Amino acid sequence: MSTLTGKAWVIPNDYINTDAMMPHRGYDMAPREQESLVLATIRPGWAMLVQPGDILITGRAFGTGSSRPAPTMLTRLGIAAVVSESVGEIFFRNCVSYALPVLELPGVLSIVTEGDTVSVDIELGTFDNRTTGVSARGEAMPSMLLDTIAAGGTHAVLRRDGYL
Amino acid sequence: MVHKVLAARSGLAEVHPGQIVVTDVDLIVLADSVFNPEPERLPTDIKKVAHPERIAVLMDHAVPAPNIKYATAHKRAREHAKRLGFGRMAEVGKGGIEHQLIFEECLALPGQLVASNDSHTSAAGVLNCAARGLGMADIIQLACTGKTWYKVSPTIKFRLEGSLPFGVYGKDVFLHIAQLYGSQEGHDIEFEGPGLESMPLDDRATLSTMCTELNANFVMMPADRLVREHIASVTDAPYIPVEADEDAEYAAIYVVNLDDISSGIAMPNAMNRNVRSASSIGEERIAIDQAFIGSCANGKLSDLRVAADIVRGKRVAEGVRFIVTPGSQQIYLDAIRLGYIETLAAAGALVTSSTCGACAGGHMGVLAAGEVCITSSTRNFKGRMGSPDAEIYMGSSAAVAASALAGYIADPMPALLALRDTARESA
Ligand code: SF4
């Protein structure tokens, strides 16, 4: 998988849960309205500012709580990758299953300012702040997970391989 | 212990926290809920699977089907099990809640890796299995390909000292830990110690199941004599238990003395750091509309026994619905033979078929707005058992039965002590 480069949004709060990304009250709303609720309790108005290809930088245990497919809400906004201090366990799995590149990088908040241009390569586990020239490294993602993301998620892989 | 299982199953010499490992899995459980034809579940049928003998379909979340959606899911589950030759299919009336069945039928054995789409899979930790729940897409992928992946977590050890006091149950041990230590997200949990050995298996299974509510990943307990005896009574299949190394590394080690624990009640909406003693809440006389005993955590024969003992010869309070849901068909049968069901029904309790039922808020005891319930099931989240405007308190099955008689949230200890005295007199 290639390196992704984009503009960084920094939402530094710890323990942001999946309810905040995909609140229950949005389930029956029109798609655009539902998208406007993403992280709206934490940063009102933010969801509508995201441009396709932007990269989201967050704090500790991002995506705790319910196992709902919250990564699908971020990809719908156009977020190309998430880089977090740490990521909630099931949210991490769901990022892979629903094809949102994700990197856990302790210390990331200290090397990015919102608006910086950053690059992330989840295959190598590398992160570069192109604006400041600072780099950092997390865990490289194993090929099975990379394949899933590159193919468009778990259901797409299973369809491709003749399982579904 | 968890790290050893993950290393063995991924073919590595050792694993370290943060690492991602790809493994195969010994037991793959698909609940009925997987077979809903929604886009994020199973939109189209599975054509082939890698290891059909490792897959079990256990119908439990809504049994018998309460609506067309579940009836369709059940039909698809049967069709898949037959066509693909799954190892085990627990048909309606011949099974029970998956976590109870895994334990009762030893569908997995010590040292094995277990996965299911249900979050309370940590229940199988009582059998010295490394077990945890995965996402819906994950479990479908695992069933198809035979492989999944785990991010290795650091481990927290709870060493249990002392022994379980009279009238204190596995649920109370969990509530005590939830109050004192709170969420353990991002960690596996291991238990050990003489206190654990003093606990009957049912109570250990409750504790292992409830650790999901501490947000733990894998939960494991050692395969001591009691565990090995239970397995020997079910199967003579060979297994290799895992033990913790003397020099194993832990993120934290907490020592809990069981002698310090008394009957606890979780207040509505959360369990972690939200628990009070049953004796203090009992004084407030909080009126209830429903009392529920059931779920994978507390629908066990011992739960039905203590409930029957408490209500024997008495009547459920006016204005209270007392619902009892056995965790499996086997428990239901045993409870009939032992007379518990007759005792419960004679007291005015409603004993249902074995299912998740009221625990998941789907059917068999859904709450209306403004109602108050005490439950011995797994979750007291807002809206879990029906209306988000209902209040759910949680305690042991003894506390639920005592409350059903009182009509308000009650400390079970007076009733339990009276029972003990009567037993002594007649002895
Ligand atoms: S009984 Fe409740 S917690 Fe257990 S598997 Fe069923 S719904 Fe989940």
C-alpha cells in the first residue's frame, strides 16, 4: 500500500467513543445529516470542513465503546487515514474490516499541529510531518490486514476470494 | 497465559504487547445474529469455509424467533450449517446461550483459542481458553478463511486471596472489582490464587464472563483440579493447559481478598465505579417493576437453585414481574428434575425457555419507559433491556430473588441466613 499524504486535523481528546462518531440518533437521518453529527459533540461543525484525503490525528483510546461500524462514518467524510496515540480494540479491527487505514503512534500529538501536511504509510508503520520534517515510527501492519484495507474491506475480500 | 496461546497458534517463539499476530482458532462460534442479511453482517451466503468442524452455530439471541427478521436468520443459519457441515449446530430447544454451552459441553478445552461475534466470549476463560469477542465482519472472515488476527495486549493479574464468604457470589466478586479497579481497557486479564480455587465453577464462569464489562480483551483462569474434573465428566478428549510463567510480565498485579467482599448492587447505567453495598441500598426501598435472573453470566443451575430456595413457599410481591431464564436446555431440564422450576412458578415467577431474551432487550421481558428492574444479567446500560427511560440495577441472583419477594431492591443476606438456620435446625 502506498504512502498517504494529506492535511492534518488534530482532535486531541482521549477516550473518544464510537457514539460520538456515529450517534444513535443519526441512524434514521438522511446521509448528509448523519455525517454532520460525526464528532459534533466534541468539535461542532468540524465534520462539514473535512476534505477528501485529510488525515485525522487523535488522542488515546480513540474509538472505545460500542462495536458499531463507526469507521464507515469517517470514510464517508473523506478521512483517508487515522493516526492516534492509541486506538480502541474493536475500533481498530473495524478500521481494517471497513477499510480505513489506521496507525497507532504514541507521541503523535506532540509532533503535529493542525494544518500540517503529513504522510502515513501503514505498511511500514512510518509517519512523516512534511511541514516540520519530523518523522516517527509505529508498528508495521501485517500483510493480511493490509490486503483487507487495500481490497476495500473484509466483505470485499471475501467476495473477491469466492467465500461470499 | 494468553501470550503463550497466541504465540503457539501463530507459530512464533514469543509475542509482545502491541504486536499483531495472525492465528487460526480452535472454536469459531457464530450466533444466530450473524445470519441477518444486513450489509454489515452477512449480506450474501457463505460459499465455503476452511474448517467446518471448528465452527459452531449456536442459536441463542432470540429463541424461539420473536419476529420475521430472526426467523429468517435462523433459517439461514440452519441452511449454512447443513450445507457447509459445521461441527455443531445447537437447534432451538436443543442448546442454550453460547457461552453457557461452551462451558457445559466443553466445546473448547484448556489452552485453546476461541472466537465468537459475541462480546461476552471471555466467558470461556474459565476453561483456561484464550477467548474474546470479535466484530461481525471479523467472525465471518474467520469462519471463511480459518484465520484471524489479534493485537497482543499487556496483561493485568488479579490474585484472589481468602475464600468466598457465605452469601457472596461470583457476581459480587465482579462488582467489587468493577468498583475498586474500574475499566481495564486495552488489557488482558488473568486470575489466580487460593481465592479463585475456593470459588465454585459457576461463580468463576460468572466472573470470567463479566470481565467483558471491565472492557478487557482476553480473560483467562488456570485449569485447576475443579476445571479438570468438570472436563473429565464431559469428554476424554486430550488437551494441554497453559500456565503462567513464574517470570511473566504484568502491566499490574492486584490482590483482592474475597473475605472483604459482601453483596453488591450496581446502580443504573454503568458498572465500573458505580457499585454500592446491597445492605445500604436495601434501606432505601427502591421499588421495582421487574426482577430478572438469566443470561450467559447468571442463568446457571446454581442461580436457579438459590432463587428457588429464597422464594420457596412465598409469593412474588404484588406489582412485580419475576422472570427466570435458564442459560441452557440442560439447565432447564436439571431444574425441572430438582423441582426448582415448580418452586419458582408456584411463587409467581415466570420461567421462560433458554435464550438471551431480556438480557439483550429483544423479547421475553422488555422494559417500558419509567420502569425499574433488578437483573443478574450482564449489562445495565441505558436502554439495554428496552426503553432508554427504564432504570436497571444489577446484583447477584440471590439479590434479584430477594428483591422480587420484597418488591424493592433488597439485601439478600437476611433471607440467606434464615435459610441456613432452617437447614441447620432440620439437620
Ligand atoms: S445472555 Fe446477554 S450478554 Fe450473554 S450472550 Fe446473550 S445477549 Fe450477550
